[in-house]
Amino acid sequence: MGVLLPMTDPNDTRDTGPRVGTPLWAFLAGVSVIGCTALIVAELRLDVFELAELARAPLFWVLAVLVVLGELRPVMVSSATAVGGTYPATMFTFAVLLHYGLAVAVLMQVVGIVVNGVVTRKAWHRVSFNVAQATLAFTAAAVVLGLFGIVPSPSSPWVPSGPTLTAVALSGLAYFAARAMLVCGAVALHERRSLSRVLRATVGPQALVYTALLGLAPLVVVVMEDSPGLVPLFVAPLAAVYFTATLSMRRDHQAMHDELTGLPNRKMLIVSTEEALAEARHDERVGLFLIDLDRFKEVNDTMGHPVGDRLLQMVAHRLTHSVRPGDVVARLGGDEFAVLLPSIRDSHAAREVAARLRAALTEPVRLEGMTFDMDGSVGIALFPDHAPDFELLLQRADVAMYLAKEGRTGVELYQQDKDRNSPERLGLLGDLRRAVDNRELRLHYQPKVDLATGEVRGMEALLRWRHPVRGPIPPDDFIPLAEQSYLMRQLTEYVIDAVMEQAARWWHTGLQVQISVNVSARDLLDSALPDQLEAGLSRFRLPPEAIQLEVTERILMGDQAYTHETIKALAALGVPLALDDFGTGYSSFIRLQRLAASEVKIDASFVQRLSSSEDDERIVRSIVDLVRSLGLRSVAEGVETEEVALKLTGMGCDMGQGWLFGRPMAPADATVWLRERVGVQEAEYVEI
């Protein structure tokens, strides 16, 4: 157990150690002081003349060389970082303890540890701790031997025999237990895990190797006494143990780690998460993050897979250097990564970690002489708040990640009301499907008025749903639910049919007002939409301008909006297009000009703050001027006061929509309202 506290970067030798005053610092400092004191006491009891006499024997130097060489590279029995490695030098140093006593064994062990520290460039606090914990372990073993009356020294070497094997076994057990407790205690503090969890991960694999090494030590002593020249032959079984363990560890590592990045894979993440859930304290959370890279496919397709692979390796490097010791970064496949936080205080702390991870990803990457700007979306799920086990945690982190990606927020915490897979939302989706099948949804209509003349220029159809149990359900609750499911096309067909039927009633009784209907970006690119509109216009004998399609500004983000056959078919059909909620997205003027839209609706959030915010007033004025310069009509949503209406009129805005002119009305009420303003004689009306 000599591999302790891996540095933040295995290739970075600048290990500054734990922060002064932390529990880990106190533990390392305390063990180092006690261990070094024990070392000094042991060496003061060593007779210098005895040591000088011993040093004249070739065997002494053979053992010293074997100890130093055995400290250079550990036997790794597991790919788990908490398990660490076991140094082969243990066999020879324990043999020296049995034969020559504590002082000589500790002296050789210290030399080996210091040489290891110099060769591997370990920090001083790591070297001092390793010296201390080895000294204390040997002291524990020597105390057990002393209880059996066994006190070896250079002048009085001891050779184990049959009756004394119990003392040797208990001494070896004391040595192993002391090192296990000290090293695992430091690892537990370093990785903020419970000591019992680290011991469970460590003791089993380490015990097998220690049993082999410590079990051979008495044989080494016997050979040292009878045939010293044969001692180097013990290198052969050591080599066998080393290579067997290495092959086993390599297979274990391949099974539990990603080949490209070296990160833990899904199997390892499951094991680590289940351990963390089992060890979770009642006042803390376990966090699981899911990270998906944005625009990675573009880099991979443009620059080729080798560059994409190097980019993934750099991302893995950044993520592992942005988490705390004990946190687990895993690659699940493709450009999808996961981060496990075995212990996190609350959702706020989880968001802070996620923000740090995302900041690391957004640093520019330079490859092949080119600089790439990377970004990622992070979804967070917490135990026990959001899920009780790994599979559900991963699923809900996935839901949160897609919320972050869709909303362009970067980081999102799981929200049950936005999870299309939650029982509540699945139940609501089933109710919505039945409502569509039974035609329980209703359309209300809100007028659009010419700001200059007060004339009615159109009506917007707004969908309403009164649930038989829950009562009225806002469109913001059920429309996104439909958009994320198979139901959206059916819902769109239902709404368009109802709108065209209502338009026919109005147009054929003299109320020739255009009806606007909202469709999603996916609907707009559905090849079935033009066919449905064409068939409906023909069946109800309506002109194309009787219907207008409204779509959110996000459609401008994709080039397919300008090249898709559905858009071309709608343009050929003559059905006008309007952009809804303009000003909330990332539109460019060029993209706006390229889209065949006839109307732009200014988002209500800007309009409603016209009287109180100069910034919003400038934004609205700029949009109105832009829309006019492109030859399009401007419509202000959310007009609720005369003051706002006058400001909009002064800016040159064409139309307004809002409670000032009329609230959304049922079809019968909307018909009466229209007749009063359009001046058409009353005709028979049948509600949809």
C-alpha cells in the first residue's frame, strides 16, 4: 500500500499537498510526526558497530538493492484508484525485520521509499507520509514479535521455525493492518469517502498480494541463514506474481475503462455510483451529471476521426482536472461523458461544479493548427431528490441535459414537470391524446388591430384545454408535452382543421378576416402540412390568405428553413407565414430577409415594458424599423394600455394584439365581436 493520494495530474509533478488546516493535512501531519519519531527512536537503538559489521557482508547489500528495486514499481492488482499497488520490496523488508530486527528493516525501507520519491518526483509530504506509515507498520509488527519474546538484532539474527510460525503470522497481520488503516484513512479523507468504503475496496485485493509476499518472507530468512547466495532467486516468484497481477489488472482495466480516453466506462460508473449510493449520508446528496458536447460532430466530420479522437482525449483531460478528488469522470460513448459526485451538499453546489466543468470545456482548443470553440450541455440529477438508483439517475440526468440543450442554458437541474417520462407527464399525455380523439380541445380567438385606423386585421387562434379533473391547463404545459411526442402531428391536424372550418363560417358570411394559427418548427418542415392545407382550402372554398401560419423565431437558426421542400410548397400555395415572439432568439437580418415571411410579431416581453424601460423601447423601435425596411408588417403582442398603443403608433408599428383590444374569445363571442366592428349583418352561426 505504497501508492497514495494520486496527484491532480499524473503527468504534473507539481503536487502542493493538502491545504493547511484541513482534516487531511492534520492526518498526514500527525502520522508523519509520530512515524518519524518512531523512526528516530528505532535508529537510536541501533548499535553503529553492529550495523558496520553487518554492512561488510555482501548479503546486506544484496538485500538493500532488492529493497530499492522492489520499491520502484508496485504490483497493481486492480484498476480501481483506491486500491493502489503493493511494492515487492515488502517481502525483503519483512524478512529483514524477522532476521535483523526493526532498526535495520526500517532503515532499508526508508532508503527504498526516498529513492522511489526521487525517481518518481513525489512531493516531500508524500515521501514523509510513506516513510512514517511504513515505520509505524514495522513497529506494530515488531511489537507483536516482542510479545512472543522475539527481538532480533544484527548481532543476534533470528530464524523462524515451526513453533514460531504463529508469531510470524500475527506479526504479518499487524504489519498489514497498520498500513491498511493508515493509507486507507488518508485516501478516505482525500476523496471524501468513508473509511469503511475504502477498506472494502482495498483490503480484499491487497490481502491476496500481501499474503503471498509476507508468506515468502520466512523462507527468505531461512535462505539468508543457510544459503545467502540463493536470495536473488526469490526474484523469480516475485516476477511471476508481478506479471500475473499485471495481466489481471490489464484485463480488469480494459473491461472497466474506455479505450480511447482511459476514463471509466459505463460498467465502472455503475459500480462507483452504487457504492456512492450505499455510502450516502442522510444530510448529503449524490450527484450524477451527463455532459454532451455541442458541435463535436461538425469537427469530427470536417477534420476527420483522428482529430475528433484527440479532441475527445483533451475533453477527458479537462474534465478530470476540473473535479475534486474522489469524483468520477466517465465516458459513456461518442461525445457523451458522465461525472459522479459521491458527496455533494445540495443542488446549488452541484450547479457550481457543473458551471466549472462547462467553463473548462469552453476554453478554445487548438488542433492541427486550428482553434476550435467547444461547448457542452450539462444535465444534473441528485440522489435521493430525483431518483433512488443508478438507472433512474442517469435517465433523469439525460432529461435535464436535453432541457439544457433545447433551452441553450448550458446547465439544467432535473425538473419533474418537464420530464416527458415522468408518471405525471405520461398520464397527462394520455389524457391529451384522449382529448384530441374526443375533440375536447377548443380554440379561442384574439383580434389583431390596425394601430393607425383601429380596423380589425385578423384573429389569432389560441388552443384551450379544460381537463375534466384538473380544470384549465395552460398551453405552456401541454403544448411542449405534445411537441416531445408522437402526438404533435395529430394535434396540429386537429387545430388546422378546426381553424379552417371556423374561417369558412366567417368568410362565407362576410367576415373576411385572416386567422393565424401557431405551428411548431417540426410541423413547418412536415411534408404532410402543405397537402393538408391545400385539401382544406379546396374543401372549404377558401383563398390561401384566409389562413396564416405562425412559427417561432427559432426556425431561422436552421438553413433547412430556406431550402426545405415544405417551405417551397407553402410559398407556392400562397399561405402567408409570420414569425412569432421575434426578438427572443438569435436571428440575423440576412436570415430574416431570406425567409418568405409577410409578418413579424414582436414579443410581448419587450412591448409590456415600453413605458418603463428605455432599453426595451429602443429594441422595439429597432425591430419596427427593421421590419419596415424589409417590406414586412409588424405586430406588437401584449398591448394592454393606451399609453403603449400610442408609443407603438408613433414608432410606425402596423398592428397590435393584446387585452386592450380584446381577450381571447370563444368562437360565438368572437363572431359577435367581429360583427360589431366589421358591420356585417347577423347570420346563422354554428359553433365548432
